[in-house]
Amino acid sequence: MPKTKVFSTITGMGSIYTSKGFKNVILRSGVNLLYKIACARNSIVFFQNSIDQDFFIQNKFIPKEKAVLQNGTGVNLDRFG
């Protein structure tokens, strides 16, 4: 049986990474572990922004070779703002 390829998309990491409260600092450790486990078998992980992509690579959630930056789903404020 052929190995199934797994692809994930990270659209944004959320307020747990932007908030400084003590609760978020504790939760972040657990979420980091879950991201690492969830991405371990991915063939490719797509990111919608370079900050999240860099965070995953720097924290060794995925190797750089598995990260792909794609255009996000947001509105281009320079064009439509």
C-alpha cells in the first residue's frame, strides 16, 4: 500500500502567540508540542504569512524544505483599501 501524503495549511497562529498573559505563556507550550506532533508526518506545510513560516522552522516544528509560502486569503489593502 502506498504511503499517504499529508499536507497542512497554517492560516494564522492566533492570539495565543500575540498575547502576553501568563495563561497564554503556559498554553503556548502545549500548543507548540501539538503543532510539532501534528506536522511530523506532513509532506508539505503551506503558510499564508512568512512570520508563521519562520516560527515553525526556527522552532523545528518542520524542516525548511517542507515549508511553502502561499498568498493568503486576506484583502490587499493597498489595492482595495
